[in-house]
Amino acid sequence: MTRELFEKNLRDMQEDVLIMGSMVEKAIQRSMDSLRTRDVKLSNAVVAEDIAINAKRYEIEEKCIHSIALQAPMAADLRVIVAILFISNELERMADHAEGIARINMMLGEGPLSGPIGDIMLMGTKSNDMLRRSLTAFVDRDVELARQICDDDDEIDNLYDSSYHSLIQDVIKTPQDVERITYLIWSCHNLERIADRVTNICERVIFMVTGQLEEINVSRY
């Protein structure tokens, strides 16, 4: 494999990561929309489309392994390939969390949601924004942006705390709704984990650029 072809393959794999990232952003947004509007049909679509996201992850992995086998890249090039492998895995796991929220909406049954959901929706919006910016940091090799995004995870943790405590209070007030409220707590946890996986991506971006592995922001959960 010539150097020119190898660099083209790297660009193609980077583009694949962005395509996969867009698919995951869509899955997160649609899962939140399905929960907010109680749209079971939309939840089913999120679950069905997870298959395509999984397939994209395996496609990226195969390309990475192929490039390593044929080119035996060194130093900076190898770090890029490792980052792409790592990021695609994190994206696939985020999609699983989005699918989990969609399935929760299906389990909630009919009727409006009990308890406050404003912070839950805000968690979804902010988590997706963090994901979008982390992919920008990846493309631009922007270490400073990656660090800023890691700091933003504290806000997600605070929203999780707020939602959790509010929902626990609802359990106390309306114990007959404990099952449905528990499902909402699970949704909060899925969103908190999505944000944590975004920080993992940012840590890998920093490694890709600097060669230094750092744990930037340790999750409280």
C-alpha cells in the first residue's frame, strides 16, 4: 500500500466515524423525542436502526485492521487508527444507551409521564451537543476543545443528581407509580453514561494528538 493510498484510507475511516457519529446523534435525539411524546412507533424505529449502527462499527473495525496489517503504521498514524477503533466502539455503546431509552419508552405503557422530565430532556440535549463537539475535536485535532467537553460532563452529572432526587421524591409521594418512575431513572442513567462515553472519546482525541493517555474527568457514578 502506497503512502498516498494509506492517507486516503485514513481519511475514509475518519469520514466513516463522522457518519457513524451522525447516526448515533440521530438515535439519541429520536429516543428522547419518543420519550417526550410517548411515540412507541418512533421507539421501534430507534431499536430497528441500531442494527445499522452496529454494522457500521464492524465496517470501521475491519478497515482499521486491514490498514494495520498492510501498512504497519508507526507513531502518529497508529495513534489515529487506534483512536478510530476506540471512538467507533464508544459510539456503538452510546447507540445501545439510546436504544435502551427507546425500549424504556415502550415499557412505560400508555399515558403521560409521571414526574418531572425537564432535566431529563435537558440531559439528552446537552449529551448530544457534547457528542457533536467531540467529533469536531476529533476532526480538528483540537485538544483544548476536547478538554472543555470533558469539563462539561460535570453539568450532566448535576442534572442526573437533580433528576434522580426529584424522581425519588415522586416515589415517596406516589408509591403506586414506582415502576414507571424507576424506568425514568434508568433513562437518566443511560444519558449519564452517554456523556461519560463522550469524555472517553475526548480523552482518546488528546492521546491521538499528544501521545499522552490522561483520565480527564472521573465520573461520580
